Amino acid sequence: ATAPNTERTTQTIQWEEIIAPVPNAATQERNIEMAEQDPGTFDHFLTEVKAIEKKDAVLTNKQQIDRLLRPGATYFNLNPFEVLLVDPDSPAEQIRKAYRKLSILVHPDKNENDKERAQKAFDAVHTAYKMFDSEDQMEYCKGVVEEARANIEERMKEKRKIAKKNGKDKIEEDDPEKYKEVFRKALTKLFADYHIRKKQLEERELNERKRQREQEEEEANKVKREKEWKHEWESTRNNRVDSWRSFQGSSKKEKHTGLKPPKLKTEKRPE
């Protein structure tokens, strides 16, 4: 008999992560009791809970669809890092893996009961990944990241000056979690700003092309009308000449038959 193939492929491992069972309430309660009995394991338990929460947020189909279609998603989804849930400093391979995992989760075929919304979420994921499908696009995204960081650093400098005047040594952005939140918002806003500028530029270019096209059409119609007028004028030339000649000939032959005024007789007076 042939030995079973025990090799685990990358795709198999990804699916195992996706379908891995989440501890139920009884299991979680038992873990809490064990942690209370042994305080040394409590920190480890909290770490596991946070990992589970993070895993749920990343791998639950419905949560991902809801996240990608939440109010304001049109704005938030302009940030490809926000859509794919990857760090802006992530290498290309990590971004690719995140895209594959997320696209599987929200794929319409994997969400039979919510296909319409799943399709919209899948489109958002696909659009975000297209932002990294070339070196030029990747460089653009990195440039936006660097600009966002530079803007935050500039604002932080100003805030530190104000804080120093008020006798404070730190500002809220010195907290790593707060900085991460501020950076995420700034990065999303910057992507949105560039998107709006791009759309405005495209609209201006479209209107300019439309104006030029209408101007060219008007000039072409003007030339066409002039040609048609000249052609019509030339085609009726002989008719106009013949009509004039006929008029001239008839005028010469026409006799005047109107009444003539009486001749005046000179009056003679008797001498």
C-alpha cells in the first residue's frame, strides 16, 4: 500500500488557520479558573486571549465583510494597508499572503448566504492589492507613507514646543499605541487626498478633451458649411446667368403701352 502523503502545503496550512476552532465559553471559563489558581500563567492567558481576539478580527468572514463595507468604507478603503490589514513597512511577500488569505475569506463562493456583500468586499480587497502590483505603484504607496510620517513628525514638533512652554515633557503621540492610531488616520487621509486630486485632475483633463473635441467639430462643421455653400453657389451659377440674360432680352422687346399725356397747345390772344 502506498504511504499516505503527509506533506502540508502552504495552502493547507492557511486553511487550517482559517477553520481552526475558537475556544467556546466553557473552555475560556476553565482557562480563567486555571489562571486564577496559578497567577504565574495569567499574563500568558491574557496574551492568548488577545491573540484569539486578533485572530477573530482578521479571520472571521462576517467581520471582514462588515469591516470592508462599514459606513465610511469608501473613504477608509482608499488606504490599501487599511484594507489588507498590513503594516505599511510590510514586505511585498507579506502583503501578498495577507491578500490571499483575506480574498479567500470574503470570496462570494465562501459566503453563500451573503454573496452580494461578499462580492463588494472582495472587490475592495482586489482593488487594494492592485496598488502593489507593480514597482511604480509600490513606490507610490511608500512615498505616501513617508509623507504621512513626515507630516506627523512636523506636527509633533510643534506640539512639543507648546507642551514645553506649559511645563510638560511628553505629548500624547509619544505613546506608541496613540502614535499608531494617529499615523493610521493621517495615512488614510493622505491616500484620500491624493485620490481626490487624481479624480479632479482626470475630470479637468476630460473636460479639456471634451472642449477641444467640440471646438474641432465646430471648426470642421464650419469648413463643411462653407464648402457646401460654395458648391451650391457654383452649381446655380449658369441658372443665374441665364435668368439675367432672359430678363435683359425681355426688357428690350417690351413695348410701352401706357397712356400718353396730351400735348399742350399754346394759347393765342386776340390782338
